[in-house]
Amino acid sequence: MLFFQVSMAQLNFTELGAKLEASKKELGGKAVLLVYKDGKIVFEKSVGEFTPKTQAPIAASTQWLTAALVMSYVDEGKLSLDDKVSKFLPIFSKYSKGYITIRDCITHLTGVEGPSIGSLKDMSNPKKFSSLDELVNEIASSKEILSNPGLVFRFNNIGFTIAARVLEVLNRRGFEQMMAERITRPLLMRTTNFFSYTVINPAGGAQSSAYDYMNFLSMLLNGGVFNGKRILSEAAIETMMKSSSTQGMIKETPAILEGKNYGMGQWIFATNENGKTTTVACPGLFGTWPVIDFCRKYAFIVFTPGEAASENKELMASFKSLIDDQIIAACK
């Protein structure tokens, strides 16, 4: 215990705090930065009228939550990543999309036409749909097949929407109810929900807070356990961290993530000398940057209510560099 106290006392995030304050304008005037290490938040700073409890849309950072929900059913053996979606949604076979798997859906490899990257700033779904059922039927019947599943990476909301509808059919429950039961409620994510005036968007429609999302990150960092309760298996977390893409497969990707490969619900930011993933992140276009460094065993999040942070990968890298200067590890 004394060693723990001494090691934590050696952490000095003065420069990190100063950097956040100096970057206030670049972050749209409002931001929170949290660092989690060894079971607790070891650094917390807010700028502007924004706190770790403030709720805001998290855009594509939603995908990490949805992927975790899917993997919770894989853990129980109720679902396989290699199951074809047509097993649950026969309409996909009718329109020559019967070979798409669950794995394809949560890795952006469905091969099905989706919204362009430029149009993803509007993360809501068209108002003409009242349910995931209606929306997914439209995807199956009307969206073009651009490539065979599993071959080409296109970042859009198609796959996660299909996967969410599969879960609804499999469990005869609404997507948000399942998310609450298995992810947000056990993780005490009380300000996280998928409120929408239109159909729920499992790829980019969640809103959350810095504290809430950090609970999710801490669970992943702690091998799937939160407050003594297992949420995901270690095997599920490892599966999510494995690269599902190569650079040659990537056709459409956000500009800030060019050169990065995708796992499941998360982007791979660093690997060790053996090719094993060590750092993952899931930036959202509305200003959420959640990151886990599994080698140094910490997580951090930059949370803002706007787009400024999402478009500044150099600033995010500088924050991580300052954290790495304090949390030293022989990462290889």
C-alpha cells in the first residue's frame, strides 16, 4: 500500500493541466480531461462551463458501446460473430445480402452502400423511419452492394444498425433496453442514453458524460470487470482489439483516422513489436476522444460538446504524450 501511495504521488500532471487550459479555444471553449489509473481517476480538469457530469452527444464513440453489447451475447454463446445476419433477418437473403456476418457488421465490412463520410455530421436517422425494423428492411431492400462482405472497409452506420436489429430479433427486446441491462446500468452510466425523436442510432446516436464513459473504459482496462462484476470476458476484449482491416482494404475512413486500422468498435492506435494491440481509441465527430493504453495500464478521455476536439488529432496526441511522460512503462 505504501508503494502504491508513493507511485501515485510521483504523478505530476501540471503540464497536462496547463496544456488543456492553453488549448481552450481549440477545444471550442469547453472541455473535460480525465485520466484513470490503478482503480481511480488520477487527474481531472475542466475548462469553460463544462463538467465531468455534463451530458453531450458522443457520435461515433457510440460504436464502442454497441460492439461491447454484441460481444456480451457472444460471451454467453447466444450469438456467434460468424453468424450470418440472414439467420435472424431473412430479408437479407432475398436481396442478395445473405452472406453478411455479425463480424462484418461491427467492423464496417458489410460491403453495403452507406452515408458518405461528409454526411455523417448528422448522426440521426431519416425521420421517415419509426423503428430499427423499418430502417433495416430499407437497408436490405434498397442499398446497393458495393463489394463482397469482409473485403472493403467503409466507415458508416450501416453495419452497427444491422447488428442492433439482430440483437432485437434474437432477444425480443428493444436495443436501448438491452444496452441499459447489460452495459450502461451495470457500469453506473446514469447519464448515458440513446434518446432520439427518430429511430435509435446504434452507430452514433448515444449521449453520455466524461464520468460515464470513463466507467466504460475502466471496465475494459480491468479485463471486463467493474465494481467486482464481470461485464465482458477477457477473450471478448481481446477479440475487439484485434485488427479487422488492413490499409489496402480501407476505402472510406474519417480524415483524422487515416492510416489507422479498425478492430471492433474501436481504432487501433499502437501495437507492440509482436503486432499485439496496445493502444485503442474511438473518437467521435462531436468532440469525444476516449483512449486506453493497455501497456501503461491507463485510460483517458477528452470530452467536449462540439466538433473542435474531434478534428485535432495532433492536440490529442500531445495530451497523450504528456500523460505518457508521467506513466512510464517499458512498452515493446
